[in-house]
Amino acid sequence: MARFFRLLRRLLLIAFVLGLLGLAGVAALVYSVNARLPDVQVLRHVEMQEPMYVYARDGRLIGMFGEKRRYPVEMSQVPQRVRQAFLAAEDAHFYQHHGVDVKGVTRAVWLLIQTGGQERVAGGSTITQQVAKQFFLSSEYSFRRKFEEMLLAMKMERELSKDEIFALYLNKSFFGNRAYGIGAASEYYYGKPLDQLTVDEAATLAGIPKFPTSGNPITNTERARQRRDNYILPRMFELGFITRAELDAARAAPMHAAPHERPIEVYAPYVAEMVRKEMIDRYGEDVLNQGYHVTTTIDPALQAAAQAAVVDGLREYDHRHGWRTPTETVTIPAGADVAAIGLLLHAIPPQGGLLPAVVTGSQGGALNVVLADGTPLALSGKAIAWTQRSASALAKPGDVVRVRRLPAAQPDAPPAWELDQLPAAQSALVSLDADTGALRALVGGFSFAGNKFNRATQARRQPGSSFKPFLYAVSFERGFNPASIVLDAPVVFRDRGGRVWRPQNDGGSFSGPMRLREALVRSKNLVSVRLLDAIGVDYARKAITHFGFDEASLPPNLSMSLGTASLTPLSVARGYTAFANGGFLTTPWFIDSVRDRDDKEIFKAQPPSACPGCAGIGSAAGGGQQPTSAPTQIDGFDLSPASPDAPTSGTTAKPGTGKPAKTSPDVAPSAPPANMVVAPLAIDPRVAFQIRSMMHDVIQRGTATAARVLNRDDIGGKTGSTNNYRDAWFSGYGGPYVTTVWVGRDDFKTLGRGEYGGRAALPIWINFMRVALKDQPQRVVEPPPGMVQVSVSAGGRLVPGSGGITEWVKVEDLQQMENESEAGYGGEDSATPSEEAFDIF
């Protein structure tokens, strides 16, 4: 017996020692693991990934960017029933334990032992442990990782409150369909905020994090329903969270989750993409997930008008050129019903309001088609009249066509449809605030869904005659004026290689000597060529860069006078702002402000602005940034008024009368506003006034008379067309806006005979400006100081009295005009000379 007790003592001693060693080992392990645990205090300042939001200037949503949908919420925003649903689904004792549920952990450990740690097991993780895993740990399944999770959970419980932990869980959890956090899940699946969720909806959402991809109510409605009805709702009842009546009502509720994207309130996808790229350039790729709120300069009303004008204008152009046989087809399975036929279109998006439809046949003069949602349509009569073809000749079964829903004549009238087609041409529209350069509207093509290429900012096309105002402006800086006479007659140029260039007017006619005002109004090519030849190509290229163009984009030859430079619509619109605002070069901008997720402003635009009549133009401007005037000398060309290359100051008396000429009011300059950054001068304000006046005549009696329908005195612009009708342009001003419209084909093919700027582009400009100028006051522009009003004959000669044509010219140009009049230069009766030849080297 004594031997037995000695053996027992030894065993107990060994057990005790082993126990101490085990405890020491556990303590060492705990110490080792605990030393490597992260600082949970960082969770107090964690920034959840949120999308970047882009807004119009009035706060309406243009777009969202980011990998995840997430709208973080505070616990105070989470209703009690929503909290209870998640507690019932995940951790009923969350508010009682200290981070670890011993019973659950024991069950999980036993299952891990049985599987050898090679399989995932359910249970054992409290909400706190799940938060620890989501923020700090990997998804590895092992004893070590589980141990780290438990220690970290307990550490979190010691340093964070229960509500802080619960909020982290609700905002971090993945709910499928790119929805992260309960706020995003509520909006996406039910289209409502948390405080409007019903019991059945809260229970459905609570069941998603367990199986976010395969068990969400959209991907697998039945599985989501079973988890709601057979587990979460009964648990809520057992825990006393809901009554029997609420349980029965929630179970009886049908599963009704559906995708609810946050609605886009202003359709401006090309602008949204511009903002995305600009924000990445400024702040890096992570900016899309930091919850920034970007407010743009876009005016929603103008943007909608621009979109409608482009779509309608391209439709009108396309209908002029007739129906094209469809090129896209699908195979209709034998015996397929309309629903099955509609599914064949699932990968074909609508574009520009045109819905895809599958042709199923034709009968009784009607073309039968099926929409993507399975709706059958019979198109006949007016619906296909524009095609000028019979229904049977339009398409064959299986062809994919486009249809357009027409505006309802009466509120309760059945929908009417029209057969249509995607236009062969494309268009771009840019509208800027003339004084600041703020982008008010931009459309980069017929459909962003069809092609994301932004033709407003990326397409480099020849502007044709819409480039001429820039050439005329720099020639006016060299002593020419609207009354100057330039010959419109045949001319030929030969280079050293013997190559010959014979520029032509459109139509092939010539008008002889003519005033520059008339030459621009009638868009005379030969006058522009001679004008450029007179002032010099090198000078003109460098001077025209003052309008914001890159010199490398301007051809180093006389063809530049006909608009052969490759320019974007945005750059052309920018240049035209100088004519509309008194000579200042604006810089287009479209991001007004940027705020972070805490509503702190981190950027506010302060763009350079035009300031006609401000003090300090060319000298220090009180209160504002000193504006930069255009250089007075460029590569040896002296542009200052007192130089030998410019005319000297002349008399201010009307020739032949001895009476003082009428001069522009000598208004005392004023200081710019204290916070204004004054834009640099592109051209002399007096030249800007002259070009503006001439472009007003283009609309009144030139190539853009269709715009007179706007019935405004403050509009003007210039048409543009290129060889073989490849490009059609109209750029112009009106009220506070400068707007450029381009129409052409991406493949550079012809638009078709007769598709000039005045026919293809001008109607789009008119329809847009009709909306943009509504309720806008007329913009009255007075001649700047330093100008003289004179009377000239149709041949450009000064005439006494006021019986001639009125022109405003620079004071220093008056002497040259007198000299030319005395010499008898030019004249409306001058004969048209024969073709002249020049050598160009």
C-alpha cells in the first residue's frame, strides 16, 4: 500500500510539473502572440472604402466610381430591429460575452480536431472575432490563426465599446453585389435607408454575410428565403425580439429584393469619366475608394439640352441619308417565345435612347420586332415612313434593329414607337462660360455605352473655316481691320519642288477686291490665304498660340488659313472665349470643389477670369493677379503699335469733314474684385470687339443665317467644313456662353454631299443655345477705349459724313485708312484680276 501511495505521489507530482509547464507554455504562447497583435486603437480611426461621388453644380448626382458600394453609418442610425436581426443571426450573446463565446469555440475546436484542420468549420466566431478577422487576420483555417483571433477579440473588447465593435462589423461586412456595409446593402437590395426597413427585410439582410455571393436574395432567392424563415426569424422570436404576429407576418412576406442602383440624376457620362481621370491624376488610384465628393461646373439644364441636341441632330442627319441594312443578327431558336427571343439581346445595350430589338418577320405592312424585355411591337405607317421602304424590305428575321419610344401625345396614351438606327456619324458639343472657362455642358459622342471615346477632348479634327476668326484676329494685330481690302481672286503657289497649290473658294466663284468683314461673312478661302501670306506664316503660327493652341498643331504653311490644323472641339471653344469676353484667354475647368468623407473641403477652384475694363491690364492689378498681355515681339516681329511693323497713330478727325470722329467711351478702369485671378490677354480687346462684330454678321447675313431664329442680337459664330465633307463645325457665342459643335465620322469618311457646317452642325448649336439662352439677358458689349467709329464705302474707302458703312477701328489704324483712301486703293468697282502666281520657299 505504501508503494502505491509513493507511486501516486510521483504521478501527481509529474502531473503538477507538466501542468506548470503547460501553463508556462500557454503563457509564453499568449505572450508571444499577444506581442504581435496589432494596435486595435487604429479601429477608432479606420476609414472604410467608399466610392467617389461626382455631382453637377447644383448637387445632383452625375456618377459614382469605386470597387465597392459602401455608405458608412453610425450606430445611432441603425434601428433596433436591424440590430436585433444581426444579433439573432450571428451572435445572440454579443452584449454579454467578452469577445469569445466559450461554448461556440469549444464546438469549433472539436470540429477542427476531427477534420485535422483541413476543412472549414462553422460556428465559434463572435461578432468581435469576425471584426478581428476582417480587419487584421487572414482567412487561413488553423489552430494558430483561431488562437490569434480569440486573443485579438478579447483585446478589442477591453479597448473598444460594444457599439464601436458592432458598427465596425455592420460597415465592413460584405453583402454581395459589390455592396459593403449595411447602409449600401439596404440601398442596393431594397432602395431605401435603414430606418425604413421592415422586419422581413432586416432578417433577409442579416442572413447575407454568411453566404454573400451564393446566398444573397438576388443570386439565390430560395436559399435566402430559407435562411430568413427557418433560422433568423425564429431566433428573433426565441430571443424575444419580435412577437408571434410579427414572426408570422415576416414569414408570409414575399422575397422582393431587387437591384437598386443609386439613380444618376444628371446624364453626363463623358464628364464623369473626365473627372475620374483628373482625380486619379491629382490624388492617385486610391482616390476612387476614399469617399470623396466632387462638385463639377456642369449645369444640369444645359447638359440635358446638349445631350438632346446631339442625339436629335445626329438622327436628323442620319435620316437624311436613308435606311441602312442591319449588320447585326442573332439566331432565333425554333419555337422560341417572345421572352426567349428578348433574352438574345441581353448583351446589347441601349444607345442614345435607341433600344435594341430582334426582327421576327413582317406581315400586313408591319415590321414585327421583340424588345429585350420580351415586349412584341408591330411597326408600320409613320413608325417606318422615314425609311421610304416597305416593311418586308427593311430587315429579315433575326436582324437586330433599333427602335425609339416617342413622347406621348397624352398622359394616358399608349406608348408609340419608331424604327430607327444608330447614326453613322458622331458629334461632340462643348459649352463654356465665356468669362471663366467653366465647363457648363459636354457631350463626347452619340452614346457613351456604345463608345467611350470622348470626341470633345480627344478627337483631333480639321476645323475648316471655323478657324478663320483666329487668323483674322492676328492679322488685325498687324494693321488690318474689318474694312481692309483683300483680293478674292485665283492664285497659285509653287514650292521649290515644283509642286503647285491652287486654293479654291467653295463653289469656285470669285468676288475681286473685298472688305475683310465681307470675306469672313461669306467665308472666302482665297482671301484667307492671301491674308496669311501677307502677315507671314511664322508670325501667324506664333501669334495664334495666344488662343491656347499648341504651335506644333498648326501647319507651317499657307494651308493653315483654311483650317487644316488638327484641333479638338474643346480647344476651339476655348479660343472662341477670347472673342466673347473681350480678349482674355480662359482655361477650361470642370472641377469646382472636392470634399472628403468628413465634408472637409480639400480643393476649391479659383480660375483666372476675364475682367474687361479692369485696371492693371499689362500692369499690376490692384487686388488681383497681374494679367499677362500677349507678347509685343515674337521672333523678330514687333507687334507693338509704335513699331515699324504696325501702323502709326493717326488723326482722330474724319477725313474730308474736319470734324472729330466718334470715339469709344474713355471709361476709367476699375480694380478687379479682391479674390479674382485675372486671365491673361490673348488679343487686344479692340480686336476681340471687331471679330465679335464680324461673327455677328455671319449669323445675320452669312453662312449661319438659320441661327437668326434665336431672335437675339448678342449671338455670333462661324461655320466650318473640310474637304469632301469630312467635318462640319459651328462655333459661336451667345449670352454668357461659348459653344462649339463638331459632326463627323470616326472613320474619316465623308458625311455626304452638301453636309456643310451650316447644315450638319449649326442645327445642333441652335437647339442647344435655344435652351441655354432662355431667360438669359442680352449681353451688350461696348467698343473698348481706343477705337474710332468711321464710315466706309463698300470698297473700304473712308467716306465723309455718316452715309457709308459703319466700322469701329483702332485709333492707330485710322491714318493708314486715310492714306489708302487718298491713294484710291481698292474699290467695289475694281476688276477681278487674272490668276496670280507666287513662289513659296
